[in-house]
Amino acid sequence: MSLDPVFIAGPERHILRQALSNRSFLIGLAIVALVAAMAIVSFAWTPQDITRLQVSDRMQGLSLAHPFGTDHLGRDILSMIMIGARNSIAVAILAVGIGIGLGVPLGCWAAARGGWLDEAVMRVNDLVFAFPALLSAVMITAIFGPSAINAIIAIGIFNVPVFARVARAGALAIWPREYVLAARASGKGRFLITVEHILPNIASVLLVQGTIQFALGILAEAGLSYLGLGTQPPMPSWGRMLFDAQTRMVVAPHLALFPGLAIVVTVLGLNLLGDGLRDVLDPRVRRQR
């Protein structure tokens, strides 16, 4: 299998050297790794048990026992942010997985077939784009009720046309290449060519788009939970924490400060990681610099 030089980032050692010298990649990777580690640790340990309500400790400020303070029910905010990270990451991963699992094959199929089929797939994508994730979640919730699963489905459906467009655009740029024409002349079918030649060449583009959609998935989950359409109590969610804090910000601003910072820092880290990956994996960006 031969890859087009335009889409090759170079030898693995060169890629690693480029990554280690890219500030955006390193900062983004550090932030994402920290958030992921916090979510993983929450499976085994949190500073406090969030299922134990301590009304006498409600809305306490920052202290050694509660570094981020407590909420209106006396629950430790740091512990809730740790578990909220786990829920937000899980929703975003599954939603992006739906987008990749359905969108990439659909986009590659449309590019391989062309003609009226390609046009039909793109028009269906336009139709899906007309219903944003929030509106889709409202419709799904009206039918099945609010839950994290329905939020995943809504965000995932919105991700499908995004990945379909990216995969189709990348595939259309590769199909006229000489090595693809040679593969077709040797008798290989569209499916085999897509697996052996198209997907490896667009993998870097899909990876960068995946980090962007992951960040958008975190934001979408927080927004849906804020509206009561996402993760449901008693499971913590960063968006739900902001909703609970909105009427108490004057007396206890830390209730909104820390979950808000968690969302901002996580999305910032993912965006920096995506920018760094684009710089490292796309040789055309490096040549421009």
C-alpha cells in the first residue's frame, strides 16, 4: 500500500519530533491527560462521598477538607467535578463514536459511488444539519424522556453529517490519484480501495476533526444537562452544577466558578490538541510556516 506524499506526515520519528516541538500540542495533551486522569481516578476514589448529604456543611467556602467548597446540599464540589468529568467524557466519546461509525462509511461510500447517490447523501446531510443537537435532544426527550442516553443519541446524530462531509471531501481528493487508478486497473473494487488507500490517507484529517467534535460534545452535554435534558440527578454533571448554582451565585460564587472553569479548560485543551495535531499531521500547514 502506497500513500500519497501530500497526505503523509513523514517517518514516525519525524512526527514525534514535530509533536514534541509543538507548544499547542503539548499544552493540549497535558490538559486532556489531566482531565482524563481525574475522570479515571474518580472510578476508584473521590475526596468525599457525593451520595452522602451533609446539610450542615452546605455552601461552605474553600477549605482543606473541601478544596472547592460544598454545594447547597453539602456535597463536595471537587468530588462532583471529578465524577462530572467522567460523565462528560463518556457522553462525548460515545457521541463522536456514533458520528465516526456512521458518518465516515457514509461519506466514503458517497465519494466512491458518485452521481445521484452522492448528491442524495449530501442533501440528507443538509437536512440533518437543519436540526441542531439541542433541537434534536428536545425532540428525542419529548418522546423518550430526558437522559444521558438520549443526549448521546442527539449529539451523535448531529456528528454524523460532520464526519460524512469530512470523509467525502478527503476521499474525493484521493480518488483521482495515480495509485488509486492503478489499483482500479488491477481489478480492486471500490470497497477494497477505500479500505487500503482512502481511509489511511484521510485518517489524520478525521483524527483532527474528532478532537474538535469531542470538544463540541463536551459543550453540548453541558448545555443539555443545564436544560435538564442530559445527565440526570443524582449523577453529577458540569452543566447541571451550573444550573443549580445560578440562583446562588451572589452568596456562593464558587458553585458556578469551578464547574465553569472545568468546561472552559477541558474545551480549551481539546482545541489546542486539535490545532497541534493539525500542525503535526498535515505537511501543508508545516510548509506554510
